[in-house]
Amino acid sequence: MLVSYNNDYEKITMGFLSYISDLKEPARIEEELKWYNSQDNRQIFLWQSEETGNLIGFIGVEEDDELVLVRHIAVDPSFRNEGL
């Protein structure tokens, strides 16, 4: 189930962003999270397991009038290769 980002999910979202190869440094991760939060057309969604209730995936998108661009996507390593 997709869950919209809110500040309660900041640390878990930063963890998902850290899985992205060019976002390893904490300062860079914080910068990217601020980037998403700075515009209404940028959104973060988290994937919540219906079985466990755990947040196990992340997708960051940027929208405009004609398209939705997937900027980032990450899945918790322990849930990879399971068809999510």
C-alpha cells in the first residue's frame, strides 16, 4: 500500500535515500529531502507491507502538466527480488 510522506517518516525516508549510490553522505541526503519538500509538484511515497505494516520501499516523483517523472526508487535490501 502506498503511503504519502510526512515528517514522521523522515528517518526511514533518509534510510531509503541512502540506498541510492550518489546519496551516501548524510548532508547530501538531507539536501535531497529538502529538495522534495520545497515544491508542491515533488512528492515522496513509501510502500508499506500489508503483511507486516513495515515501510519497505520508497519512490520520489516530480510532476508537471504532462508527465510524472520518477526521480528515485529504492527497496529495503531484505525485500528485493520479491516482485515488489
